Amino acid sequence: MIKMEKGIAEEQKTPTRAEIPEADKWDLSHLFSDVRKWSEDVAWITRTYPKIANWKGHVGESAKTLAEVLEFEKELDLKIERVYHFASLQLAEDSANNEYLARVGQLQNLMTKIGEVSAFVAPEIQAIDDRRWEEFLHDPALEPWRIQLHKIRRLRPHVLSEREERLLALGSAAMDGYDDAFSQLTNVDMKFGVLIDADGREKPLTQSTYSSFLLKRDRRVRERAFTQFYHEFQDHQFTLAAALSYSVKADVFRARARNYPSALQAALFPDDVPVAVYDRLISAVREGIPPLVRYYELRRRVLDLDELHAYDTYVPLVLEIDTRISFDEAAEKVIASLAPLGPEYVDVLAEGLRGRWVDRYETKAKRSGAFSSGSYAAPPYILMKITQFFWRRSRARSTKSC
């Protein structure tokens, strides 16, 4: 039985942020103790960034001047990283929160202005002739910057004139709009309804709970979850296709604008990764297809199926496997496994995992998937979406199950 009352049951069963204990959420006070402090830093950035214009036309005058420009950009970048990290993490925890959306939008507009004003810096650095460049690299004033300057100089063939760099900076936020649209569609607007599990309980189907349904022994439950989940994506297939199309167009535009032979080379060049490495990875995947096909045939036979479908590829082959590991148990296993790295490493990790580096549970409008995100001024925050119905069951047992 499939209940298709989309949104209604999910709103009743997927908790809001307010319904989750504070101990199970990440603590962003390592970045800012409150929003007022965040606003103060944004105001500082807004006041300070126009000063970069003082170096216009002078960046390459001397090693000392270049060092001053780089130090100013570093100070500015550290502030930008901090405020953006805070705002982006808040938006990840609740993508439907208007205040969080407004803060990210405010920063996107500010970054466009900063990019426009500082568009002269990269062209002026690249305009330094090779002889003087070598002299600069041996100047003590630039010693801390030698590796970074080497990376900057590699980009010389792909840095444009000041006017062209300014235009690219002005258009950057607009060209990335497809990503925001995709995120809001998949994390907020799309609703997958609810399912009746094999045990007769009604459970929400979300991007987080979907994989747990595919582990069920009852094939009918797996098939219903798969069909219902992808039906929602199919209902938005043209919007999703348009977002993907504009993502590709943006990549191609940037590659052509910066004189790269292809979007692939544009993506790999900053990290100095040869295209041959990428091609070899693709070849390795293709070489692994025959063993994968044999494995799937084995899986079909073990599960005693006439045909193997995508929703049959996750369920355990061994009937006796039914593991429930609490978050705290999982953290202890990770900490113990890393003991060979020494107490200094493990103590910091333990403090974070036992403390509040991790935002653990699924809540309404929380970003899909999982990630770790760190910055210079903060710990590596971890977003997870442990399924809510396991969380409810675990609360009754005073343990939190993953």
C-alpha cells in the first residue's frame, strides 16, 4: 500500500529543528556567538574591501607592494570565509529559512562587488615580466607567498584583461543560479510522500530514508520506495534537465572565456591534474564493469529472483544481518580505529564527535546528503541526515540509532 498524500504525513513525522535536542545539533558558536557578531564582520568587509583600489596600477611595482596586496587580500579572505561558512552551514540545516536565504544572498551580492573592484589584481600580477618575476620570488618580503605565487603564475594564459575579469565577476552569481535552483527544488519543494512498511507502520519517504527502504527484506517495500521516489523526480524532469543544461553551459562559457580547450581541462588545470589521469580513472571504472555484472548475477541467484532491479542491489545477501549502531557507538569505533595516529589527533577528534561538530538527524528542509565543511577559524563541521524514524525509535530506548 502506498499513501500518496504528499507533504501531509511527512510534515507530521519529519521533525523540525526545534524538535531536535541541542546536543544533537552542531554548535556554530566557534564561528560566531550570535548573528549580531556575524553582521559586524559583514559590515567590516563592506567598509574594508574598497581599499583594494588603492593598489590599482601599482601591484607590480615592487615585491614589497605585491606582498602588501597579498596580505590585504588574505585578511579580507579570512573574514569572508568565516561569514560565508556560518551562513552556508545555517542554510544547509534549513534551506527554507528566509533569514538564512537572505544572508547567503547578501553575501553573494557582496562577493560580486568585491570581485568587480578587485578585478585588476590578477591581470597586474600576470603582467609582471619574467625577469622581474624571478627577482620577486627571491625577495624576502614574498618568501611566505612563493608556493601561492607559483600557482598564480600557472594561470597566466587564462587570466584576462581587467575589463574582462570585471565582467566575469559581475556575472558569476547569475551563472551559478542553476545550483541554487536545484538545491531549493530537491531539498525544499520536492515531496516524496509516505510508505507503509512491512511491519505496518507509516513512515516518511525522503532523500534520507530512501536508502533505508532499499535494505528491507520485503521486495514489495523496496520496489514501492524506488518507484515512488523516482516518480517525484520524473515529475520535475524538465526543470532538473534545464538546471543541468545551464550548469553545462556555464562550465563551457567559463572555459571558452578563459581560453581553455575544454571545460574538462578548465576544471583540472587549477589543481595541475593532467587530463590523462581523469581518462585513466574512467578506463578503470569501465574495466571493472564485467566483475560487477558477475556480482549482480550472483546477487540475483542468492536472492532467488527472476530479474535483478536497481532496488535489489542494496539489501543484504545474508538474512541474519540486521545491525543497529547508535551514533555514540559509531563515534567510539571511529576514535578507536584512529588511535595509531596518536593522542593529540584522537583527543581533538573525540572532543568534536562527542561534542557538537556534528548535526546528526534529519529535519525538515535540511540539505540532502552529508558533508564535512571546515574553515581556518572553525572545526570541520559534519552534516548528517540520520533517518528520523530510527531516531524516534531510539529515543524510546534512550539510544540514538543510525
